[in-house]
Amino acid sequence: MDLDGKVALVTGGSLGIGTEISLDLARNGADVALTFRRHEKEAKAVVEQIKAMGRKTQEYKVDVSDFGAVQKLVKQVIDEFGHMDILISNAGMNWDGVIWKMTEEQWDAVINVDLKGTFNFIRAVAPTFREQKSGKIVNITSINGLRGKFGQTNYSAAKAGAIGLTKTVAKELGKYSVNVNAVAPGMILTDMFKELSEEFKQKAAEETVFNRLGQPEDIAHLVSFLCSEKAKHITGEVIKVDGGQYI
């Protein structure tokens, strides 16, 4: 995928899937701005890897749930990089609990990051993409936003909301040649999941048809494709990358 000359903004680019997406976009020629909230050391390490590829890059600290802060950040990135072509809304969190025990704090925290955060960034870039009549938006959702998941009422609701947001924005921005899609991962073997019990990981692997967990690069390769001109006629889609977990 030829992304030379493109500028991408990746939220939550300091860890896991976000890191691999940032690196893969850079490998395909894009300059990459990435955000973090707490993991500054990790974000800087990703930036150094991207710099070694000869790409322009910078890390930015932001709370994705803060509407005003996101507006300012997007303007700053456009000012510093000169333009913006790609938004990857990846930042997310989970705080699990069954519905009869879930607190308001748990609900609000996940909805504010996973759903409102996605809205905040799309809202911030939409005027620019509309004016320049081009742009690519990819929202990282989850198969649990499609099927639901026991103990993840807040997370599943947020990811389902992001899917509805994806489809609606695809309709609204389509006339301006902006592609808007979502990627719905299944269980992916990030550092966070590596710390889970072997029993849990094995059960997740057995849900797939391959009897294995996905890797961050499985998501990143699809994201890079969706950001390329090879995917210019794809929009409003939710593409599962789950090894058949959803089947």
C-alpha cells in the first residue's frame, strides 16, 4: 500500500494494536502522529521506531474523552504536519462487570473513552476532510460490539455504538470522498492478554476455527489496506478479524 505523503493520526498508539497500526502505516509510507494518555515512555519508543524509517512523527498526550482537548490536538497536528489524511480511532479501555454489579463509574468511564472518544476525534477531523474532499477514517471496534459478551455490558455497548457511528458518518461524509470503516477484532494477543491465564487464552483460541489467537499485525495490515486507494470503493463496512470467533 502506497501511503507516501499521507499524514495519519492514531489514537492510543503507544501500546498493543495501536502500536502495530502506527508502525505499519509508517512502513507503508505515512507520517504518523500518535496519542497516549499514560504510557509516555512506550509512546516515545514507537516514535523512535518510526523516525528510524525516515518518517515524520510525534507523540501527543491527550484524554480522548475531553472534547475541547481533542479539538485543540487535531488543530495542532494539522499545523505541525501540514495536513491530515487518515484518522485511526483506536484508543479504548475496558472495566468489566456483570450488569447487576456494574457501577455508574464503570459505565461512564468506558463509554466516555470508547464511544465518546471516537466521536470526539471524528468530529474534530470531519470539517477538514469535508473541505479537502478526501480522507480515511478507521474505527477499531470489537466483535463483542456485534455479538455482546457476558460481563462486558459497557464495553459491548460502546463498541456497538462505534459501529453505528461508523455507518452514519460513512453516509454523511461519502459525498466528500471520505471513506469510513470499522475493524472488529476478536481476541488479539497483545501484551495485556499475554498476562491472562493460559486457561483463559486457550478457551479464547478454541472459539476460533484456527485454534489460535490473532496478532496485532493481523489488524494493522487490514487498517493500512483500508487507508489506501486500493480500498477506495469500500465504506460503511465492519470487517471482523477474529479467526472465525464470530461464526
